[in-house]
Amino acid sequence: MVSPGWQAAVVHNGNLPAGIWPYPAEQRLGVQLLRTPLLTPYLGPYIFVPPDMKESKHDGFEHDTIAALLQQLPGAPVWHMAMPPGLKQAGLFSSAGLDIQVKQTFLIDLLPSQEALFANLKDSIRRNIRTAAKEITITSDAAYLSQLFDLQKNTLDNKQVAQAHTLQQMQKLMEACITNNAGALWVAKKGDEVQAIIWNVWDAQTSYYFMGAKNASQGDFTAMSALLWQAISEAKKRGNTIFDMEGSMDPGVERFFRGMGGQRELYMVLKKNTSLLWKLVKKLRK
């Protein structure tokens, strides 16, 4: 839903898959690009480590599998791909001629009890959640997607930052989330007024804070705190084991996310640009 066309490199270990690396089949101005599509936090290899393999051999198996996957990827002159958190084969990617940018997220382990998760929140976050329980109603309603888009746009306009995606792209992805029972739009309202909205998506293991925004008239993060706690609580009920805050490099957002009790995790963004034409395009866009 986030890419008009995609392919995948696949490596086998005997009759079983050892690794898979999906990638978008994208060209612009005749230049082949390997980029993480819009509205896609990470897009990198997934490694199927054999369950009976000794832990001491896991890293070598991952290294060799990714090396084999890299050989199958097209020789695109332009790369900009965000790897999943936890992937640490930096040396392999560097030797393949890729530059590495480090970003961060915050991962919450959902295995502890609900009470332990709540206790691990920052004091101010717990106060916000308790306040919200008395004042705010939270519902799941995908019909508010256009309002989320508008709230996001207002925030970005104030920062003089262009919005990278369109409402139509968001709607297409939301339709896929609903069809596959893989997402929800949580809406916090005080009376009839929307206070904040977040979009939560998930797979079998991980639940993600995908995007969100609050009403600019609300000075504090009471509604956002309550919405994130709602998403975390639902993820635990669903059986997810990790909640990924998809952390920001923005200091204010980082501080708020850190208060939700997650552990900081770094991830790599692989970059390359050996195309003179694409270098010119990037220069003209600045």
C-alpha cells in the first residue's frame, strides 16, 4: 500500500528461508532508487535464525545472510533505507559502500504486568493519564483521519516544514490497516472537541506509534499521554511483545517519548548517491 511496486531478495538455508529483504522498485528521471517508501518507518532485511542454532553463531549467520541478500539487490546508485532497530551489521554495510546515519527510537517491553508498565512511566505522564480518565473520552474511529492530517499540517506549518505525504496516501494505508486488522486511530475528545489523535499500527510481534498530533490549543500533553497509554495497553492485551515509539530526534518529542518508559534503541539509515543527475536534483531542491 505504500509502494506502487516492490520486489524481494530471498536467501535460503537448505529448504528453509534464511532471510528476506523487500524493496521498492522505483525509478525517477531514469535513476534507480532504493528508498524507504513514504509512511514506512523501516525497510530492511528480516533474518530467520534457526531455532536450534547456538547463540554464539547468530551474528555470523545474520552477517552471511545479509551479505547474500545484498548481492541480490539491484545496483542502484541512490540509497536511503532505514534499517529495523536491533540490526547491527554496520561493518558489512560500510564495506558495501554505504554511508550510515544513526537515528533512535524507544522500545517498550510489554512482557511485564500492566501495573509494572504503568509504574515505569514518568510521574508527569501518570498524572496526565489519571487526569485524562476524568476529563477525556477515548474512542477508536478511522473517520477522524482527515482531522489527524489537518492537525499534523498545522504543527508542521508552524515549524515551516513541508508535509511529506498526502491525505490520499494516508487513506489508502488506513484502508489496508482496517482490512488486515492491523491498525487503529485513537481519538481523545473533551466534550465535542478533539484534543489529540494518534495512529497505531501493529504486526504479530510489535505495536507501533505510527503518527499523531494534538490540538494546538492544548498546551499540555494530557491527551497524548492518555492516547499512548491506551495504545500500549491494547498492544499488551493483543499479545504484542514490543511497543515501538518510533522515536524522534526532536529534543521535545524525544523527552516526551522517553517518559513513556521505553529503552533507547539506535537504528541505521543506509545512504548512497553516486548519480550526478540525482545530486543535481537534490541540490536544486534545497
